[in-house]
Amino acid sequence: MKKIPVLIIFLCLLHPAYSQSKKALDVDKELSYCLTQVKKTLAEKQPYNRLPRRISKADSNWNYVGIEDWTSGFWPGTLWYAYEYSKDNTIKDAAAGYTNALTPVLDEKEHDHDLGFMFYTSAGNGYRLTRDSVYRQTILRASDSLALLFNPKVGTILSWPRMISQMGWPHNTIMDNMINLEMLFWAAKNGGDKKLRDIAEKHAETTMKNHFRPDWTSYHVAVYDDKSGEFIKGVTHQGYADNSLWARGQAWAIYGFTMSARETGRRYFLETAQKTADVYIKNLPAGHVPYWDFNDPKIPDAPKDASAAAIVASGLLELSTLVKDKKVAQHYRAEAERMLTSLASSAYKSGDQNHAFLLHSTGHHPNGTEIDVSINYADYYYIEALTRLKKLRAGKSL
């Protein structure tokens, strides 16, 4: 057997990803790090209607967006998780301020398919931690608005209603919309119309039927005839190609079908979550953080997407609690911990470089925007995953 030079072994031992993989992730240390970064962002002293979205390589401070941006809920959601860990009332007050600032969106006549992203991450976490009835009413209003986009002929919620003429598709649904369903499931159980659950379940069923290829890789967009409901084709909008595996799209699928399995108890949703997770894990590069698209021909020189890794890590932690086979459950949890360990390494943490939690996310590569940046939803799902892991280690439910 060929011997490995001692110098190579020594250098491997020094690599942060190797050294961290050999010991359990210190969750409290990482949550404390998130808290430090949160305080840096709050020190930028922006008004509540201006929310951090991304930080480019050249900057340390955030680029801010308005309340109408689809990512506007992630910052208040991140603050709610930071408050859950710290019990710091200053952070609680900031979380409430940013959450309340979003409500004018619900007064607009034009509805938005991203209302779950915007309001379940913000008001949803606010209600979970405070039981303030104002947040409950906000979630119910947002759910009723989102339900207006459901097409019963198709069986899904319309995506991009404001851009339908630009897209040139009669009815389209993106995989991202699986995440918005959690708000509908919650609303149906907490005073909202029971039909909201039916809409969410039907949307998930239709997506399960049409959004996947035979190998369980996913399309970003499913296009339908809005009159007959017929599935026309699967395409991409943010991936490399129509038939490529866009990392964050697969992440939304893993997370969304895991959540749908939890909410409905449907075996086929759980099986879908597992199949989508298995193909994602199988194709991961070393380090457990994906390239932005698994089929980009520029790999290994293509940019990574830490946001996809954070979303999947959080989803896999929940999936590990739903799978009955203990070995399979342990596998999903171990994979999630490996992903979080990589994200917690010096290769991905922002540290003193900027005020975010993580580096190296990719937003819209085909559009040439938000490539290799820090981004708010990467931070949100990172702190959510850390919070979930802390609960699981303490023997608590998620």
C-alpha cells in the first residue's frame, strides 16, 4: 500500500473543515456568533421599513431594500431567532419593529406569491414566541391574500403574478412556492378558513406530480395551461439550464415537502422529501456546500451557494424527526450537522469581513446578480438550523 506523506497528513489536520468535522459542532458558540453579527447590523441604525438583503465582497454593511421585497421577512425572522436564544429585549423590540413595518404590504391591491416568505418568517416567529394576537391576525390576512392566487383548474398557486405578461406563460409555479404553504397550513389550524389547508395540500400534490424528473431532480418552474390545468413543460429561471439541478430549487423542495409531510402526515410527501434529499446529498461536493447549480460546466470554478446548504441543513434536521427508520434518520441528521459544520468554518463565516453570518451565497446567477455574496435568507436558515439542532440535542421537539 502506498504511504501518504506525513506533510500531507499534517496539512490536512490543520485545515479548518477537517478539524471541525472531527468534533461536534458547538451550537451555543455559533448562536453567540450570530448574536454578535445581529448587533453589528442593528448598529447600522436603519429605519424599520428598510431591511438588509445582501452584502457584496467589497462592502461590510448591508444593501437595504423596502418592505415590498420578497426577502423582507427574513431579517425580522432572524431577529426573532436571535431573541429566542438571547432573551434580549432590545432584540425583541427590534424584531417587533421590523415585523410590524411589513403590514402595509397587505393593504396593496396587487397580491404577491411570496407572502409566506414575508410574513410567516416574521409574524409567524413573532407569534410563536410572544403569542401576540396582532401577529396572528397578520398571518391570517396574508394567508387569505395568498389563497387568491390559487387556480383550482391547475391545482397550484400562481407565481410572479405581477410579471405574468413578461414571463409569457399562462400559469407558472416555482419550486420556491412550497415554502409559502406552511403559512396556509398554520392559518387553517389557527382560525383561518379550512380551505387554506386544502389549497396547500393540493399545491404540494400537483408540484410533486409535475416538478420532478424521473431521478427526483427538480425543475425550477412548472408551466401550466391556466384553463385546462394541463402541465406544459418544466423550465428554469434561476438555474443553469432547464434540465440542470439548481441547488436552491432542490433545497426548497427538500424543506417544503418535509414540512408538508409534517403538516399532513401524508406518506407520499415524506417519500418525496427523502428522494429529493437523497439525490441532493449524493451529488454534493466535498465540504457539503453545493455549487449554485450542480450542472454548471465551470465546476469547480463555479460559485457556491451557502444559502442552499443552510436551507437543506434545516430541512434535514426536521426530516430526521419524521423518518421512522432510525438509521436513515441518523443519516439525515449527520448530513445536516456536516453541512452546518462547514458553514461554521472560517471558509464560510463572515466574521469581521462584514455584518452578515455567512459568505458565498448565490442569488440569481443567470441574471448576473447577487453572485458570491452574503444574503439574508442564508443567515435566516442558518440560525433556524442552529436553533433546531440545539433543541434536538436537548431532546425537545422542533
